Amino acid sequence: MGNGNNSGQSSIGDYLKNNIREYGMLVALVVIMLFFQYWTGGILFKPVNLTNLVLQNSFIAIMSLGMLLIIVAGHIDLSVGSIVGFIGALAAVLTVKLQINFLIVIVICLFVGGLIGAAQGYWVAYRRIPAFIATLAGMLVFRGLTLYVLGGRNIGPFPKEFQLISTGFVPDFLSFLGGAPDPAAGDPLIKNYFALVVIVLAVLFMIYNGLRTRKINEAHGSDNEPLAFFIMQTVITAAVSIFLGFQLATYKGLPNVLVIMAILIVLYTFVTTRSTIGRRIYAMGGNEKAAKLSGINTERLTFYTFVNMGVLAALAGMIITARLNSATPKAGVGFELDVIAACFIGGASASGGVGKITGAVIGAFIMGVMNNGMSIVGIGIDFQQMIKGLVLLAAVFFDVYNKNKA
């Protein structure tokens, strides 16, 4: 029995050592949140602030999904901030000036975003122009187009339906659980039962999927994380998720952008971990020549990653424009830096071939919590930029150090 216990302890230590990048960033996010919760006097975890945190950072998390694939493939995209601004301007012209139905506008904007990504991907994939140069050119071109389309002026406001993309909330389909309102009792604690039920169901599905994955791995002889570690991780994740879900349920419920972001995270996690195209992107980023010799069409894969990035940047452009209720010439300025930083902080390797969707999302919310927390306590934008720069440098140094150590 003694040997078995020692073996279990050793396996947990080895597992943590081999996955220190992924779990280190998760621990960092929790520590940063607890730190700012204390420093802000409890404001960070208030329902209204948690909702604002989601609304303010959802578009960064969404773009980080596409940027991660580009970085894993061994490239970079500096144009995403300018695409955000240009798509916002295009949406404003179509919706506000031409009075086109918002659903048609959404489809047009996503299509244009894909075309922009295809144009840049063509130069990178088929003409072998370095992605840094091609997307730097794109950054300048689309920033200029944004100024031209808007004529240097803000355009708005948008129709209420378009604004719901970013500012709307999922209705409470279970409002009857709250009973009839009693004026003497005051406002009910839970204002959106549907949000709480969805979070609980999501946690139950997470537990089921985790157990199912372990069973499949055992059947195929694949390695599993230590059982004690799996239980601890599941309990902590479930508790945090239900707490955050409860907080959202006491305000207005689930923001529409949170639902969009969650669907995309699940989809891209599946693509990167379970699909052939996902495995090929990682293989290409790890060693492009070897991938090409094994029969992978690396040019087409590179092209697809840029098309995908263009579509996600277009979606983010509509989200931020709907939230501001106005298209502005400076929309998206500097966003590319936050998106790239989120990927590197979340564990993506600067040399390509390494990175996880969950890591990119964690990186995005590390940046978001830092921005939110520092703003609440009154730290100026100058110090905020310096601190974020140092955090990014530390994250990349940590990656290089571990790689050299291995």
C-alpha cells in the first residue's frame, strides 16, 4: 500500500510538471482574481461587474480562438484590430445609413471578414510573403479604409435588434420558478433561474464528459491524469462555475455574448483536439517540412487559418460596435496586441505547434481581469500598459525557460 501511495503522489507531481504551463496560467488567473477581489474591496465579484467583465472582454476571447490557430500554425496576424474597426464601419453604413435588416448585415459582415482573411492568407500561403509583413500591410490598409468609410465621424445609433448581439441577455424561460412578485418581500435574490440551471447543467455535462474521456483513454491504453488530481480539478472548477453562474443569475442572467463565446470555445476545442484539420495545423506548426512530406497541404491549411481569423475578427467587430452603439474611427486600435498577448500568456509557443484553446481563453481573461481590476482601483492607463507588457514578457520567458530546461 505504501508503494501505491508513493506512486500516486509521484504521478501527480509528474503530471503537474509536464502540464505546468497550462495549469500555471489557470492558477495565475485565480490568484489575480482573488487579489483584485481583495484590493477592490469586493467589487470585482459583484454581479454587475462580472457581467461587465464578460461584455468588455468577450470579443478579445473570441478573436484569441482564431489567433491561437494562426500562432500554432507558425504565423501572426497584426491586422485584426483594423478589421474590427473596418467591419464596425461597414455594419454602421449598412444598418444605419442604408437601413438593411440586421440579420442580412451580420451575414454580409461575416462574409467580408472571410474575404479579408482570404486575401491576406493568399499572400502568406501561396506567395510566401511573411505573415508579419502581409498583415502589417493589412493593418494599415483597413485602418485607412475605416477612416474613409466613416469620413472621420462616428456613425450611430444602431437598431435595438443589432445592439442585442452585445448588450442583450438570454430571457429567463424559467421565471415561473420565482413565483408571483411580492412587493412587501422586495426583489427576489435570483432574477434569472434559467441562467443558473444552464450553468448547473453545463457543470454536470463537464463532469460526465471528463469521466467518459477517462474511460475511453483507459480502454485505448492512453494516459489519464491522476484520479486524485481529476477529482480535485473537477470539484474546484464546478464550485467556481456555479458561484459565477449564481452571481450572474442574481443580476440579469447570461449575456448573449457569453453564450456565443461558450459555443465557439466548445466548437474550437473540438476542432483542435478531435478533428483531422486540427491535428494537421499542430503538425504543420511543429515542423512544416515534415508535415508537407507526410502529405499535408500546408498552403491550404495556412489559407484556412487566415480566413477563419477574418471571420472571427468580423464577429468581434460587430460585437464591439453593438456594445458602443456607434462605429468610431478608433475602434479596434491596439486590439491585436491584447489578442496576441492573450494567446502567449495562455501557453502558445512563439515558435508554433503548441497552444490550447482553453489556454488562450484563460489568457484573455487574465488580461481582462487585470484591465478591470486596475481601472477599479484607479491605476492610470500608462501603468496599466507597462504592467501588461511585463506580464507578457514573463509569460514568454516562462515558455522559453521550460523549453530549454526540457
